[in-house]
Amino acid sequence: MARRLALIVALVLLLLPVSSAGGAEAQTPKRGGTLVFGTQGAGGGLREPACLNALLGKCYAPGLLTPFISQKVLLGAFEARPDFTWRPRLVSRVEFTRTPPFTLTYHIRPEARWSDGVPITARDFVFTDRAIRAAGGLVDDTHVVRVRSVRAVAAKTVQVVLRSRYAGWRSLFNTVLPSHALMGEDLDRVFTDGIDDPKHGEPIASGPFLVESWERGTQIELRRNPGYWGPRRAYLDRLVVRYRLSSLDPVDWFRSGEVDVAQHFRAVSVPDLRREPGIRIVPGPSSGWEDLTINLGSAGHPALRTKLVRRALATGIDRAALIRDSPIGAADQTLRPLDSVLFLPQSPYYRPKWSRYRYSPQAARRLLEEAGCRRGADGIYSCDGARLRLRLVARAGLPAPARVVSLLQQQLREIGVEVLISFHPPGPVFAGQVLPSGDWDLAQIGWASLSPDPSGWDLNYGCGRTYNFSHYCQRLATRDLDQADRILDAGDQARVLNRADAQIAKDVPVIPLYQIPFPAAAKSYVRNLSLSPLNPLWSAENWWLDR
């Protein structure tokens, strides 16, 4: 139920199904009309779920439409902003204690109510907690593991006691269920073909939209919630999320009139879309990114265990050129090299800890020589008698990453490093077999985040942790990453994480490259289109049509 930072699953996500903001206008919004949002293409876009039940993993797993639909219908205590911070939705504020027992006191908004007029109360939070604990096949067990108890202390006040300090507490109660509609129902069987009150079959919501209909295999249709209690009701009469389109070419989608807004097309389609009359591109990065992981383990090249050699690699890579000279830059010309491994640039906590590594072939060669490496007659260095020939593994079948590793090969050749590239099947093969084998020196890895919570980084960079494929181990960084997972205040947590980021940048077990671009395309009459990296429908209630 809780949507934690999803680095664990990010390795199998080739392209993240999200894009970023753009297109706000100062005109007076118009009400009415139907907008069709299309998603298909690279990686298959967002997939159709079996149901819309947020309690069941088969309905709410990553890559399915359910979280994005549900977040516009059944609100949570908080909502993720495009800048990777949280904003309160059902609650006006939450107070927390810093000493045991670690207690969260949620103050539910006085005006918050269900679409049938019933107030949203502490009873709904208590019911949701019990429903999560009783459900089988949860997406993850974070709520059960982290929450000790939930009790109502007043009609609009609920108290949550945590088992221990948990930095990701804002992702708890990501969806709150209507207790008056679901009490006494078999919760494994509700919300099968929509989100409705099983007692009479009418749609129910706490958010700006209701689920109107579901055409299996093709689309889900939402309609404006006339009883929405928020600051404004949706401008659109209806929002159709269409996930089965006529072809894989987004140009065809617009020419045939199938969509008004589209995402999840390959970056190479952007130039063709730009040439289409009446279509505009909304550029922006996703919450996915690419890095170059360096194998410091015993199976990696021995020279890579020398910090000066790793710094030479970081200095010898022109990361700006990797973006500019590949489909990455063609899709989004605003992208810049990524200078953090713990925060993305949209975050207010982003600090460019890796800006020290700016492209300089001369400086890179000096670092190699300072490390005791000697350049051979063919221009390739040897370190302690071992030729600096590095094996780079990458995912097959993706044009943008393939071009990037080709550029990496050329750039490193210029500083005297030979790179041998091997491509492997993506997804489970790459994540579950190639990377854990350690039979490589460099790995181009794609990661993704499904939550603003910057917790769980110890799994990637902590000593001996599950997804630390580089085999990096630095005691101070591990301590800070572990501590960050237990800090309740976001600002305090960010300070500790940035301290760890600075240490990791100093040691260079990985080289951050760039955010993965995910542009959207829209008809010129679509107004106020602002899309979040974490939910493409984030601001759908603010979209309107000016035909």
C-alpha cells in the first residue's frame, strides 16, 4: 500500500512511465469537454491492471495504471509533488514526536468528504489500517512492518504509533478507504471493475474524479466529481486514459484523433512529432536516471580499486556530450549532467556534489599517471602491468542507452582506457543475473523512483547491501545512509543524505550520468498541462480545453 522509494524494482524498468511539467497559461479556464490521455509505446506504457483495488498487489504493482488512477479518485494523507516533496491532501498537518513512542497525529481537513457527502474521518483511517493488515497479496508490507497501532482520538484526528523511527512515514496511508461503503464487505473482491460503493454500485471518491467506466483492453474513463471538496473541481467533464492505441507511432495517434495528450513514446519520435501541425512537445525529465557503476569487487579490474583511477574515469567522461549527442538531448534539450546520486535536480534538497568532475582529458590522464599507470605505444594505459581494458555491460534493445555507451567508449579511448561493450537482455536477466555475477568492470544501470522518499539508499551504497553492485564500502557513508532512514524531518534527513552524497562523490564508486527524458506531446488546444515525474495525471483536475 505504501509507495516507498522503488530503487529495488528500478533495475527492471527500462523506461519510467512519467514525464515532467510544462504549458501553464494565464487564460481564463473553460469548463467541459473530454480529454483523451494516451499511453503506449516504449516498454508498453502503463499496463492495464486486473482491478483497481489498492490493497492487492496484482492490482497495484509498479507499471500498472492503478496508482495513477487511484490517486485522482481515492486520495491519501499526502500527495507527491513534482519536486519530489510531499503536500498534505486529506490532512491539514501532521505532528510527530522525536522520542519513543514515535507518534504521528494526523489532523484531517474539516471540509474533506466523500463524493456521497459523508465526511472523511478518523474512522476511515482506522478502517484502512485494519484492511491493510487483513489483506493478502499486498504490494509491500511497509505499513504492517512500520505501524504499531492506529486509533481515533476525535472525529477528525487520528493517532498513529510507529514501531520505530521511519523516515518514509509520509507514504503511509497513500490511499484512504471509505469505511461506510466497505464495512462488512469482502475486501479482496471490491473495486474489481471500478471504484464504487458495493452496496449500491455508485462510484465513490474523495478526489476530483470518479471512475465512470472501464472498457477492458482499451481505456478507463473518469468523470468530474461534482461533490469534490478541494480548492477547485475539475475543469474537464471527462478524462479518458487510453492504453490500447492503433500503432506504436505517436504521430499516428494524433493524426487519427485518438488522443489529445500522449506519453510513453520513444525519444526518437520527438523530431517527427515536432513537425506535426497543431502538436506541441512538453519536455521534461522523468524520475528515472542512468549511472555508470564501477565494480570495486575482486572480479573487477584491479585498477578500479584505486580511487585516482576512478576519478580519472569521471573526469574523462564528457557527460554533457552524452546528452547532447544522443537521443537523450533530442528529446529534452534542457537536460544537464546529473550531479547527485541521492537527489534529482527538481528536488529542493539537490546539491551538485559531483560538479567537481568536469570533462578534461588532460586532467584524466594526469590522474592515471599519478596512480602509477603508464601509457603504451597504442595509447592505452597499463596499471601495475594490467592493461586498462574495461568490460562495460549494458541493456540491449534501447537506442538511447546504446548510443550513450558508444560515446562512452570513444571518450574513454581518448584518455587511454580501452572499453569492451557487451549487451545483455534487459529486465530480470540484467538485474538478476548479469549485475550480481560481478563479471564486468563498468555497468550502465537505469534506476527509477516511485516516491519522493529518499530512504533506502543504504541498499545501494551501504557496505554489503543488496543492491550495492559496485561493492563499495565506506563506513561514514554507510552510517549516514542508515541514520537517514530514521530521521522524521525532511530537512534534517536531507542534510545527512547530502553529507553521504559528498562522501560517495569523493570515493567515486559510481558516476551519475543524466535523468531519463520523458517528453509529452499535446494538441495545441490543451491548456494548463502540468505533468509530474511521479504521476502523469498529477494535475489533471487543472487541465482544460480551448478548442
